[in-house]
Amino acid sequence: MAGSGTPLNEIPPKNGSKARVTRILSTEEMMWSIKWGLKGATDASVEGTIVNPGGKNGERTGSVVLPLELKTGSKKYAGVEHQGQVILYTLLLNERYRQRCQDGLLIYVPPIETNRITAMATHVRGLIMTRNNFASAIAKVKSIGGSTSAQVFPPMIRNRRECERCFQVDECVLHHAATENGTEDSSGLGELFTLMTKHLGEADLNYFKHWNHLIDLEQQHAEKNLRALWLQVGWKREKAQEGSTCIASLKMVSDSPALSESGAKRTLRFVRDRRKRRDTGDSEVNSQPTSFADVRFRVDERVILSAESLDGKNLLVHVSRATIRKIEHGLITIESRQSIPLIVKSGQSVVGKEYTWRLDKDSIMSGLRRAKENLVQLFIGPPPEVVSAGTALVNRPELQVRMDSMVSAGNNGNGDHKVSGTGDTRRRNLIVHLARPHFKPCRVTDVITQRCRDCAKDDHDGSVAAHGQSLLDAFYELNIDQQRAVQRVLSSLDYALVLGMPGTGKTATIAYTVRVLLFLGFSVLVTSYTHSAVDNLLLKLLDYKTPMLRIGNAAQVHPMIADFTLDRQAELEGISSVRTMEAKMVNAQLVGCTCLSVNNHVLFAKRRFDFCIVDEATQITQPIVLSALRCADTFVLVGDHYQLPPLVANAQARKEGMDVSLFRRLAEAHPEATQQLSYQYRMNRDIMLLANRLVYGDKLKCGSFKVASNHLKPRWQRQDTIAQKSVWPMRVLTNNQGVMFLDTDAMGEATSERSSTTQLGSSGRRRMENVVEAQVIAGFVELLVLGSVPPDEIAVISPFRSQVALIHQHLTAVAAFRRAGGSDWIHSIEVSTIDKYQGKDKGVVLVSFVRCNEEKHVGELLTDWRRINVALTRAKQKLLLVGSESTLSGGSALFHVLSGVIKEQQWGLKLPRDAVETLRQFAVSVAAPIEPDPEQGTTPGPRSSRATDNVKVSILQRSTGGNGDIESLVPNVSSVPLCSRRPAQMKPISRDIFGEM
């Protein structure tokens, strides 16, 4: 078929036509039709001719583009549906490529049978009417937000015979029962309806109805943004949204195979296309900057690649989906999922020969579709336990009994839990019905020792004993909370929750837990919402040479983890057979992937795991995380629900609880299942006190004296001369106070926030900026760099993206002035929104709150206490807060409390009217900085003589290294024989140390 002029086999004799394919234009091409309101993906788009031997003079069509669809099996039962599918593809191709062809090719294999499908007017009319009926019903769902009081889906067809043969009958019945309060009579299925829903109670149906509604709300928001893709010309959308959703007027400069994949993926590179557009005489048409530095796109972000004609009249929507790989000054690189169709490159598509490219953020949110899949699988379909490969359930008899009893109860005592159609009964009981989790008490040291004994007979080289010894040594280096967290996981039969407060070493604790589980012979799935979170955990295990398998594209994972991806492993080990590859997947003891990868990777249809560990679980919505949980017998959720919740764009969905994570739901229902990590090794005593008073209720404790007294120690070259001046900027940075609030109220009207709305048509976006705060922060950053503070230990954060951009502009200007020892340091300083900075820390963090107005209005972002908690807990040595005290404390209860703590601890400073000029003069008076102190950012400074009330300091050492002044208090267990060792009784020795001094 691929050869030029190769005829396909003849279709049935009654037709006698022959199709001759001259070239294949594209495969699996996803086509979006604006005209028809449809989208679909052909198996192949081909160019060829159709010959009718019986026609006049051997009638032959001209060269046309044909859809080619491959089907396996017989056409006996679904032939009509298959023909309708091909007819719709002809409509899409005709619109996309300006064709007039009415034919498509439908091929059944095996045996090969080729059918010519002609799009007759009556067939097209019927298909479009069906499409309109469906679209009308969907529109009703969207218009009322999934109302619970009206039937919005098309009515049931009430034909039991047809429904029994339908592959979607389970989903249809579930929706009818849950969202439409369906019955045997309304469904028309009689007792079949009851048979299919009797395993679901009222709580089950309500949970499904609630979350299905929330997903619909979020989907509406995503589709609203998506519609702008074809409603707005690219350059106008980029201008209106300030580069946050679209990059237009692009010219492709290279198209090459993607190095990370052996398939059809391509690496595409673009620069700005400077040709003048013809759609308007607006002088701003070509005003897009050549640089991509200010666009609000990120590496690894998913985008939609489209083409539009220079006159703006034609748009080729969705040429390909792609992922951004690199953003440089004048070049942007993406990795496309498929090749650009030849017909587009040749200028034969709807956009012609003169066109530009555009990238739009992929706001379809494919994760929402997977969320619905996960939600449905929780209630119907085959139970996940039908797949048993990969687990060591034989070593957990208590769990086997527990599983059998729970599943039997969930099925209302209807026998085997593996009966098809009952869904994930066990997870449903735990998550929906909030059944109490069970634990089997155990001692970590005992199970490690017993494992060594069990393996002693075959441990000829002593490697198992040595491994067990190293695990015991590492266990005794953990603090008491970390030890209890490990024990909680090992003893869990259903699930365990680990609350990792800021800086408490949760990642290191979970990494150690994984090492123990692997040593005990269990399989572990490590997952999270993002690739970076998964990789951060796996990187902790690299030092121990832990075998692992990373599911995902090598280009999307950390470079140090890339060699553990399936493709790289196959390449390194020379795996060529499917059987060998399958064995590698099934036998891998440790697997890492994102939650969304679970839905579409074949591995998870082949095997299960003993434990599933979900990091950053408090940032994942409940339906998204379900797919990973059903793959394991026991799950562990790790996170902190006092920090940022799952990201939900739709305000109504947030109001109705879509941002309530599964971690929070289970922790509130069963607090006994949660183990807190409270000994933190990040913040000094002042910063920790602020977090305790505002959020954690004095639960946080410093892990060592070193951490508690870790203060900023800037060193300027003219230190003595500067000290004599005693100017306030120096006092702010050298006062051994971990927190300082710089109040801008006394600086006059210039400190007021600046808001503006960029609007085009019905879309608009509001900017929030505060120029004075940006100037103050830029001044302090310059002083820090001049004071030999390493730039990579400085971060600036703000709740508003526009303020982040403004601060970056001011920092760039300061760096260009070259007062701070050159301009290279600007690239090492992180400037970010608060939301993107969760999980990170720096020695010095400066926060710009922006809001300053007479109405004392702070907006939605600053009333979320979890976001403020993230902002306050990122710094190790110095936290500088810049804002209007009157606006913040008057507009938010949380800031009112914060203001009280600031005044109580004397951490505030009212900036004078000339503060910006003073900062500039102070920077000028400082000579070139001396060499950076290699210890800056890690070595604690001298302890302040000021007493601090209610600050608890643990003298336990951190797992990553001992503290010299307390090492003698930690028992040395390395010389204790493995078999006779017992857990040390290491209760935390905590006291009000600073209050006693």
C-alpha cells in the first residue's frame, strides 16, 4: 500500500472499483473541524485515485485525499458504525484540505477486505442530525452546570435487547441511576437495571454524582479557554493575554526526528515570523517581540500546534499536540507527537502556502477525561484484584483476610469479589464510605532482623545481612516522628497518611521507607501529579543503587533518571522481544510514574503492587489519584493539607469542594491513620514561630540548635565603615531577626497598587502590580548580593504573576547597572509566584504582597491561608515581607493575626518616604563584594540574646548528618549484633531551651 501506484485488493465484485494509493500523507492524524463541530483521528490519510472499470472509458477520479480506516475482526456486528465513522472522516478531510472527495477506504484485517465507502447526502444528513442531538444534550448539561433536578442527557432508548449488546451499558446505567435517579421502569431494562446497580448504595451514587458534577464544572472552564483558539486570531490572542495562553506569528526553522523517541515524534524549532500580516492595517500587528523571554509558557507544558493564513481568514486547528522542550531568547523548541502532514507543508491545506504557526496552551485538560474514567471505574467494571501479578500477598495473610471481608461486604455478600461489574469495591469502602483503616502492629527493627534471618541460608556472601545492617543504622538516625512514620507504613493494611510539615524531611523519610519495603520483598509504585515530584523521590534512592523502572518519556524526566525509563532500558540491555519487555515490566520491584500515566500505560493492565506511595498527595484531586490507588493493595498518601490544595480553575467547583484532596478527606475522617512529621530542619526559630502561631499551633519544632540559630550573616567589604553609619537597610539584614515586615504605608500614594485589565472582545485579564514594592525588593536583593550572599540562596515570590514579571524587570535593570559585581547573578535568583514555589526553600526569601488600597481589599489570592503558609515557610535564614500593613491587616483575618505577631516580636519596620533612594545610596556606598562565603546559607550565626517564648528545639540529629554538639546523646548502634539489636528508646528530648536561658 505504501508503494507508489500500488493497487489495493479489489472490493466486492458487485462494485468492481479499485483504489490506487500514491502516497501516505499522515498516520493517526487528529483533525478538528470548526465547521462541523467534530473531531476525529484517521488511521491514515492517503493520496490516491479510484478506478471504476465499469464506468465510461474506465472512469478514474483525479488524485484525492482519502481517509483510510483499519478494523480488526468481522464487520458483521459493527459494519454500519464503521461506515459512519469513515463518512465523518471524509467531511473532516474535505474541510481541512479543501478536497471534494466523497469516498473513504475501510479495511478489515484479517483476512484483508477493502471497502469503498461513499458519503451519500442522506447518510451525512443522518449523522449530522445525530451529532446535533448529542451536542444539544451536552449543551444543556453545561448551561445548568450538571443540575441535579432535571434530566439533561438524552432519554434512555428503553430497549433491553439493544442495551445488553452495547459496550457502554455499564456507564449508561451508572449515570442514569446516579444523576437522574433512574429506576427499573425509567431505564426500560427491568431487573437488569437492579442487577447492575445493586452493589451501589446511596452514598456511592451521591459520591459519583457530586464528583461528576464538579468535573463538568472544571471542564466548562477549560473549554471556555479552548474556544478562544479558533475565535481569536493568534496575534490578537497573544496580545490580549500577554503571552500567557498563546504564542503566535511563528516560523518553523527546523523539523527533525526527536532523539528521545524511536517513533513518529518530531523536534520542531520556531522563531518569530516577521512578515506583515494582511488581516488588518493595525500598526501593532508586527509588534510581538523577537524574544520569548517574557512569554508565560514553561518547559514540559503541553501545547496545541496550529497554522493560520497570513490574511487571517483561514485556520488549521490542531495540526499536532506537542510539549515545550526549550525556551530560549529567540528560539522555542517543541516535541510534536506526530509529523507535520505533507499536504500542509506543500501548501495544499486550508491555510494555503503563506501561513504562520501558533502555539496555544492545551487547555483541553485531558486529565479531566481521565478523572471521569477513574471515577467510573471506582463504581463499575472489573475489580482491580483480577490482576494479581507483581504482589507478595502471600507474605501478608492478615491483608488477604481483610481484603476478602471488605470486598464481600461491599458486594452485599454476593460471592466472589472478582465478579465483573462491581468496580473497585475495596477502595470504594475506604474512600466513599470512609471505612476505618486497619493496621497490624510491628516493629521496624524486628521485621528487618527477621528478614535477615529468613535469608541467612542463601546469603552466602553476606550481602543481605550487610543491607539489613545499613537499614538499621539509617533507622536509628531518623528522629522519633520519622521512625513512627516508617512504622505506620509497614503496619498498614489499607492505607497510611504521612503529614510532612515544611522542612521536616518527608522525602528522605519516604525514600527510606521505600528501601525497607523493597528489602522486605514488597513491590512499590511511587507516583505524584508531576514528573518533578516523582523524580525528587527517586533521586533520593539513586545513592543506594536501587533498581527502578521509570514510566514516561526520557525527555520529560530528570536526566539522572532518564536511563531508567523503559525505552532506555530496552536500548541499554538490547531487549528486542515483546515477551522480554513484558517480563521486565511485570518483575520490576520499584516503578515510578505520574498519576496520569497510570491510565494509558500497558504495564498497569499486567500487574499490581503491594504498596503505592503518592507524594504531594494534597495537591491532587480525588478522581485523579484513584487510578494509582487501584493498582496496589495498600496506599500511602504523603503531603501537607495546610499548604496549597489541588489546583481548581472554576470558582464554583472550588466552592463546592473540588479542592478537597483525598489526603484531607481521610485525615479528617480518621486522624489516627495520620503520622505527623514535626521536627523541621529548614527554618530558624523566628520563621518557625511565625508558622506555628499562624497555622501549625506550635506543632513544629526545630530539629537542632544549629537550625534554630541559623541567621543571615551578610559581609560587605567596608563592614566597619558601614556599621558606623547604622543605616536602616543594614539593620534589617544584620539584626539576627529571622523575620522582618517592611511596611510601605508611610511611603505615600506612590505605594498604591496598580491594576489594569487587558481586554479583547469578551475575554479579559487583570494585572496587579506595585512598583514601589518591586523597587524595594530589587534594592534589598542588590544589597544581599553585595553582602556576599550567594545568589542561588535568594528567592523572590509574590502571589501575582504580573508582579513577578515587574520584579524581574527591576532586578534585570539593577544587574545591568553592574553595581553588584557583574550581571551574571541575576540568572541564579529565583523569581516566582507563591504557587510555583511550594516544596522549595532558600536561605533568604523576599515576599511582595502587592495589595495597597484605601478600601482594604486584598483579593481572593491573599485570603487563602494555605497560600500564605507556603510563602512564610520557604526561608531558612531570613524572611523579608514587603507590603501595606494597613491594607493587609484590615482586609484579612489571617494578616490581622500576622500583624499582631510582628508587633509582639518587634519584627516590623515602617519604611520612610525616601526608602528607595536610601537603598540606592547605600548600595553605591558599598564597595565591590568580597568572595562569597561558601558557608553562607548553611552555617548558623550567633544566637540572639533576645529570649523567644514557646520555641521547642529537639536535640535529635537529622538523618542527613549529625550535629556535633549532640552526637554524644545518640546511641551508637553500629557495633550491636544484627540479630540481638533492639529498637532504641529514643523519645524526643524537647524543652523551652531559649526560655530557660
